[in-house]
Amino acid sequence: MTAATEEAPYLDIAAPEFAMSSEVVRDARERSWYARTNYGIAVLRYREVSELLKHPCLNQGSAKWPEHHGVHSGIFYEWWSKNLLVLEGDEHHRIRRLLNPAFSPRVAQQLKPEFAEIALELIEGMKDKQARGEEVEYVADFAEPFATRALCAMMGLSHEHWPFIADRANTVGYALSVNIREDIERIDQAVHELYEFVERLIEERKATPGEDVVSKLVAFNERGDKLSDAELRNALVLMLFGGMDTTRNQLGLILQTYIRNPEQWELLAQNPEELARPALEEALRVNPTTRWVTREANQDFEFQGLRIAQGTTVHLFTMSSGTDPEAYPDPAIDILATDRKPHQTFGGGMHHCLGHYIARADMSVALPLLAEHFTRITCPGGDTWLPDSGNHGPIRYPIEFTVR
């Protein structure tokens, strides 16, 4: 990089007190389009994030995560090195093209009635708990079971499987921590058990196909240009992990956003049908679970006068870009706004989130139903959160509310 790097703001993104919504980050964004960090550079503004998400000199930056933290073999390592998140080039394009039909807008739309049934069942359970004087804990009582059971609906699974999937997916999530090496034995075991589950599922769908996503993928796998058996297994394990983890976290952040903006919550409750989608998109913009998207330079290149060396980690701060006043002159959440630029919470370019139609469908169903049933939502304390970096969200989120 050029000497100009030394003049750029510095952010210690590994510090326990680091917060994406802090004045430190806002000040850095005002001073410069990028900041130095202890892991490379961070891109802070909307225009530059938009351009770099699609830049040909940047690859997805998580491929070497296990190796960077001392993990060089094992079942998780093998799975991670071959899943769609980290593949590049022709191999990535081919697998993504074969998976795309299973995640289409039509598939997402067809699932909405079942998503609504799941949400309403969980909402009634929350009402009953509070009526009995018991604590309602939003992650355990709504966000995690809804995210996992919505995944079961998409995959055509019996909902009795959701605790197993949630538990194993939570364990695999430890692989995204800097402590991955300490936890690798249980992470490997969780991936092994998910592989076994997926292999049984594939055999069941071959024998008795349905209209679910897994049946579609198995059918694609049996004709013409197809996924290999290993590619299919890897893709399904990724679905079980990623489909639950990010949606659960995002549902927690969405509720936090509207607890802080109760007037917007009431607007949604008054007009849930029309405002469900803008209410979701605004919450995704200002409070995304994916705080940054990681890329790695695949060659030396120059961008806006900054020379970026091959191998440099580039964090694209999607949360910072989502409230950049250059892109959003009034960045505060406003579900009635009609001129918002598209946010970058689902990434961009060739690694744009494959499951974004499904994620938008399930959350756009859950959000207005929560608003229709609950008002004056508060958190009395006792909440705990993942670090405000990478993927963020509540671990525990007790709430109190008034039933409408």
C-alpha cells in the first residue's frame, strides 16, 4: 500500500469494546473512505463498498480462515475448502448456477404460508409464557426456532429435527471465532453428524421426492449437467448451517432496531401488508447481522489512489455503508421512505447471498406478525450479544411486551 495508508484512520476491530455504531467508526468514515485495521483495511463508505463488492481483483476472503488460525486438516477443514462460500471462478459459477433454481423467488413465495404458521404458533407460545409470569427470551422462544423451522419447511423436513439442526449449526458457528483451534474437535464432530443427516436425507428424497428444495436439488443431481454427490452434500450442509445462523441473528437485530424506534413499529402494525417489505429492508440496512463482508486481494491493484497488495484482507463495512450520509442523506430508519438506495447486507457481485429470496420471505412474514401482536416491547436486561464484528446478533434477549 502507499504511504497514504499511514494517514488513514485506524480501527482496532478485535478490541472487545469495538462497536460498528460508534462515533469512532462514524468519525473514520467522515475522514476517509477507508481505515487501517489490525486485519488489513476496512472500506467505510457506500460508493466504495459497492464498487469493491464487484471488483475482479478481490476474492471472497474467508477461504483461508481455518489455516490462519492453525487448522490445516479435518472434516470441517475439508468441507470449508469446498463449499460455495469460498469457491471462485468457473467452479463457483457452475455450482451456483445449478443451485439457483432451488432458491428462486417462486420457491420463496410458495413457502410464505408455512412460514406464517410457524411464526403464529411461536407468537402464541410467547403470549402464554408471559401470561404465566415466565420470562420470554426472544432468541430461544422465537428467533432460533423460527429460523430453524423455516429452514425445515424449505427443505421438506419434519419440524422434529429443528433442535438437532440448531444445536449442530450453533457448534459449527464456533469455527468463525478466532478460537476455532480450541473448539475444532467438537466442530468436526458437528460437521460429521450433519453429513450423516444429509446423506440419509438424500437417500429419502431419491426414494420419495417431493416439492421441497432438497428434492429439487436431488433431481438436478440426477440429470445432465449436475452437481457431484460430494458437491450436493457440501451444499446441503452449508444450507443447514448458514440458513439458520444468519436468520436467527438478524431477527434479533431487527427486534432491537424497532425497540429503539417504537414509532416505526407502530407504523408497521397499522399497515403490515404494505410496510412489511420496507420495514424489513430498513432494518437490514441500519442493523445487519453481517457487519462486514471479507475479501482478499488476488493480485496487486490500485483503487482510488490506494495501492492494495496481493493477499491484503479487505473488510467491506456493510453496516457503515448502510448509514453513509452520502448515500442516505437522512440515514435514520424510515419505513415510509421511497428513495432508498439498495443496501449491501446480502453482499454483492458473484458472492451475493444465494438464499436472499428465502431469507427475505421468512423475515418479511415474521416481522409484521410480531408487530400485529405485540406493542411496547422492552428488554428488562440480562441480554448478551455476539461481538460487534463479522456476524453479530443476540445470544440471549429477554423481552417484555403488551399484547395488542
